[in-house]
Amino acid sequence: MSNLPTRRGFLALTGAGATASLAGCSQLESIGQSDDDAATAVTLQVRPDEEKVSTLGDEIQADIESGDLGRQEAQLAYQKRQRELVESAATDFEDSAPAAITIENSETAYGLFLVTGSDEAILQSLRDGATGAIYPGEQYEPLVQQQQRRAQQLEQQQALLEQQQQAAADGETNESETATETATGTESGDGNDSAAGNETND
């Protein structure tokens, strides 16, 4: 798995890390000291199940070893399917969020939620693994924009790879056609030489 992003790399891709979690906890401490804690929003970032992430890595690695995917293709496929796992986990969280948490805004494609509610319920979502990180509420929009840029980069890389693959396929087709034409021309030339020899014998 050395050629695929590690678990740490995955957390970096999704923006979820220990420092973010600590920052969120500090934010929640300030919420607890506020007279209006239920109205103070925080940003939650959902992470997919670790077993699913591990299984994904194994599947991509197997595709590399079997020759079904090149390394560049594998990296793009890994990132794309990571996002699918994030979106699936975010949808599950959205459907099952506790009543003590109110979702004010969401980008399930990126696993991001702007929420208000009980600070204990929010912290519990981190403890039980339903969410991967807690950020201050004002970080919601910057995090969404960051993920949008990464998604655009992934789309651009995918489009470039497809163009390269198409160009390579076109090149192979042209080479095949050229080889066929050359072989046909050679056969025609051999036929003419044979006919000329027959005329000389006559």
C-alpha cells in the first residue's frame, strides 16, 4: 500500500485531523460558557467507516497489481471513491442525526455540516465516530470552498487522463492502419514482380 495515500493522507484530503478536533473542542468549551450555547454554530466533518477505507485501498492495490489500473489511474480512482464513501457517510449522518443537533447547512458531498444544538450531543458525535472533526462555525464556508477546489482539481486530472488515454488509443489505431497499408502495398508489389517475370519468360 506504499503507493496509495495512507490513513493520515486520507484525513489530510478530507481536512479532518486531530488539531481540528481539538480546535472544535475548544469551540465547544466556549459554547458551554455562553448563555446561548444552542444558537452557536459549529462545523462538523463526517468521516467514512475505517474498514471501508481500508477495503477500498486493498481493492485499488489489487487492481494495480493485476495491471487493470496504472498508478495515475489508481490515485484518481482512489480519491473519487473516497469522496463517494464520505458522501455516503454524510448522508447516513444527516438521516440519523440526534434530535439534540440541528443541521443549519450541509454539503454532504464533502461531509460538511454547520450545526447548532447541545454541546454534549455534538461532542458525543465525535466520541462515537459519527463525525471526524469539529471546527468553529466560521470555518464552514472556507472548508466547503477548499473541498470544492479539490473536487475541481480531481475532475481536471480525470479529464486530462482521459484525453491522454484517447490520444494513445488513436495513436495505436493509426499505427495499425499504417502497418496494414504497408503490408498491402508490399503484397501488391510482389504480385507485379511476378507478372513481370512471366512476361520475360514468354
